[in-house]
Amino acid sequence: MKTILCIGAGYVGGPTMAVIAKHCPEHRIVVADVNEERIQAWKSGPLPIYEPGLDAVIQETRDRNLFFTTDICGNIEAADIIFVSVNTPTKTFGHGAGRAADLQYWEKTARLIRDNSSSDKIVVEKSTLPVKTAEAMHCILESRNDDCHFEVVSNPEFLAEGTAIHDLEEPDRVLIGGGDTERGRAAVRELVALYEHWVPSERIVTTNVWSSELSKLASNAFLAQRVSSINSLSAVCEATDADVDEVARALGMDHRIGSKFLNAGIGFGGSCFKKDILNLVYLCEYYGLQEVARYWEGVIQMNEYQKQRFVGRMMRTMFNTLADKTIAVFGFAFKAQTSDTRDSPAITVCRELLEEKARVVVTDPQALDNAKSALSEVDPENITFEQDPYAAAEGAHAIAVLTPWPEFQELDYEKIYRAMQKPAFIFDGRNVLDQNQLYRIGFNVYPVGKQPLSHV
């Protein structure tokens, strides 16, 4: 039996360790975090994050071989393998602000591991980190000048929120990067053996550390690039009477391109895409690759443009003023099947609506508490948070669909239409509603990348 410790009980650490515990019942898995409220939620519920299938895995493994604690230092000593899954946000201060990763929590964790270890450890980078971070971590860990040895391995996560459990159970690949030494190769084999409990060996890819670190940034950059590409074409479609869904279908049928991540909308969000691209931009600038940096920076600029364009279209459509008008915002999570609102496009859209003096009513089946936190600076007289979408739309001048929750497709829009101000508008920022049916009911419908269906 081995003891595996994960430092960090967030969106990555909690689900990852739960699935490892499920498939490796002979090992003791401990998840540690300084946030006592979060740990208590993992211990007794309701869970601190919403993720389909997660609750069942926790119920199966918790207190069997999966344990949660705030005692980080005490559990470092007993651990054979330590996963580091701490927050690495974009810096908001000093050199590299707005681009570089803020590594203060990562470094504090490295020093905690160093100072509380008396035996050899395998330290696994699970957080998304800049290339060459493993080198810095190894330098900190080995600064003790004694016989205790640390081997640093990169094992980036490739989870999509909303499907994280499925992604862990049936991953496209598991990437493990290690050092080209006898001990480095042994550490990689140790981690490979762990994942081989349930992942086919052909899906476990081993590389050097630097390739593994860069592959994580590159994967998110490529996915975000596809979103920005189709969103840029949505603007062209609106200007030329083309239909972005038809264009995306034609593109996706080309096997060289494929159909994934070609859904036009209001832009990408979440904790990874923007942060990782900014990290890549900073990396390129550091190595003097200015043209490469500007290329990837353009992906983010297009994403910001799409959100602003969405609000601008609302403004022009609703007679060039949103002042004193009620806008029902359907969805605040950055995507469906998650409660995560980090960098959600809805944050930008709501703030711009409020700047135009609109009254905003937000509804979301899972993310209302996080929405309140994200907009905590807003005067409560100007924004309302409502669990019931029917109540949110009552008396509204327009609905803005910002998250593609299936629940929104199943609503009685005839009932909603009768309760709204007239003319009633729907701005479908995710192209998930039956736009022709809405038009027949009486709505003025404005999808993304398509011509509007309007009575006015």
C-alpha cells in the first residue's frame, strides 16, 4: 500500500483523487487543503463543486480509502507520492502582471513539502504551470542538502468541467513527463503503474518534463483558438446573411478539421483557457518570440470582442438604449453542467448591461451563489438573483441566454412570452433554443452568427 497525498481540494484535486481512490483501493488517498470550509464540504456535503457523477464516486470511496483534511504538514511526511494541485492564477501585480502565472502558492507548497519530509518523495505537478517550473521546484526541494531525494514529475490534467468524471474514467490520454535519469524514469514508471489500474497502456503517454508542461498550455490554446475562430466567422455570417451553424457543419465534415469546438457563442470562459494563453504569451515574450506572442494574444482579443459585440447588438436592437430595461440573464456558469463561474462570459455581459443602466435578473440552475460572489461589487438594487427562470423573465424586456443549460430548452416559452414586456426579445448567445418556434410565439429572436427573426 502506498499513501498518496494531494495538496489542493479544488476542481482538479478533489475529483482526480476520488477516481484514483475508486480504482486503486489498495492505496490510501488523502486530499489536504487550508480551506476548512471546503474540506468540511468534501467530508459531509453538499460537495463544494457541482460535477455530474462526482457524488457517487465520493460516496463509494470516502472514509474507505479517500480522506480529507486540513493537516497538510502532518500528511506530507507519511506520503509516498504528492500531487500538487494548488491555484496558479494570472498575476495581477508586478513584473508580468496580466500575463505570467502567479506562482506564490506553488512555491509555498514546495517549501512545505521540503520542510516536512524525512524520506524520498515523488512530487507530481498537477496544476497548470509554466514550462521549466519543474526545474524551479526541484531546486527548492533539493535545497535541504541532506539524503532526502525528491523526483518531480509533470502530470497535467485535461479535464473539462461538466464531464470531468468521464474524462478521468475514460481519458483520451494521460500525459506523464519525467527526468531522463534512472530515478526520473523510475518515478514515471511508478505513476504509469498507478494509472494502469484503469487506463489502457496505449493511452498513457510519457515524455520529458518540459514537453509535458508545454503540452498542457498548447492543448488549451488550440481549443480556445477554435472557439475564437468560429466566433470570428459568426460576425462575418451576420454581415453576409450566412448561417454560422451551416458553415460549422461544412467545416466539421472535413476530417482534417473535425466538428469539435465549432459552436459559435458569446466566447469561452473558465479558469484555464484565458489564463493558459496569457501564460503562453508571457513565455513567448520572455524568449523573444514577439510574433508568436501576438498571434496567441489575438485569440483572447477575439474572445473579448465577441462579448462586447453581443451587448452592442442588444443595444442597437433595443432602440439604442438599455436604460431602465429589465434583462433576464439565463445562465451564469461559463458552461453547462458546472457551477463554476470563473472568467465566465456572463460576468462581462452583465457588467456591460449594468453600465448601460439596465436592470439585470440572473437565473442559473447551479451557479447562483458563485454569480453573487462574481458580482458582489454591484449595487443590489440593480441586480437580482432568481432561481426560478419564469420569475426571472416576468416583466423583462429581453432574455439573454448565456449558458447552454438543457433546462432552458425545456421551458414553456409561451408562458414566458405572456409575462414579458412587449416587444419581447431573446438574444440566444449559445444558439440552443428553437428560434423558429420562438418567432412564431411572438419573440424577436437574435441568435449568434445568423440572421434575426424579428417582428419589429
